[in-house]
Amino acid sequence: SARLDYPMEAMEQNMTGTVIVSFMIDTNGKLSGINVINSRYKLVSEEVVRVVSMSTKWAPGTASGEPVRFMFTMPVQFNLE
């Protein structure tokens, strides 16, 4: 599984905040269309996209008991605490 690493340059520049990323999960659990919706910093956005693209299969959505494609949006928080 992929590990999220806080980019060193982002840490040195005290870049904190939330990256909102969306992607499609197909009927087999494969991800596609990874897209950053909102982020203040390119460095942390690139890290989120890298990790999400390396993730294992996800559970697909279901409708009437059948697997269906669906769009998923999630926030990823970067904090220096």
C-alpha cells in the first residue's frame, strides 16, 4: 500500500491545509479520473494524487445489489503538529 509523505519542501515552507481530491471507482474497484478539486499548494496536491493513484482496489458502489461506478470525493489534511 502507498504511504502519504509530507513533502520536505512543503514542511520547510509551513504549507498546511486540505487537499480535496475526487476520482471514479469502477465496478471492479479500480480508480480512474483522479482530480484535485481544491488545494492551496501544488506540492501537497501532487503527493495526494501520487498516493491515491497507487492505492489498492476500492469497494465499488452498489445499486439494487449490483456493483456500479461512482464518483468519490475526499479531503486529505496536511498539518504540522
